[in-house]
Amino acid sequence: MNVWSPYWPTPDIEAGLPMDIAEYILGYQAEYAEEPPEVSPAVEQVLGRPGRTLTRWAADHAADLT
């Protein structure tokens, strides 16, 4: 069974990223995965349309990603 641990070797750590930096990045990503930040209203003001989620963006660009 694959269970993630903060001490599990990751590509960043294996590539030589210092452990404290790698742990900070992983913690930051985990925090955003649990509670994504709100999108600023400036996104819609600049783009002229609401911002997209990563899921929506990936679906819109699926052909480009294969």
C-alpha cells in the first residue's frame, strides 16, 4: 500500500532539494489541496470572464496534453 509520508522520498528531494525546503513546499501544496484560496475578483476584471479551476482548464486543454 502506498501511503504518503512527509519523509517519503520525492523527486524534488532525490534531485537534491534541501529537506527543509522540500518539506515546506509539500506542506504548502497540502494546505492548498485541502482549502484552495479564493480567486481574486481581479481575475475576471482582467480576463473579462471568471477564472477557471484546474479541473476545468485541464478538461478544456485535454487534447493539448496528450
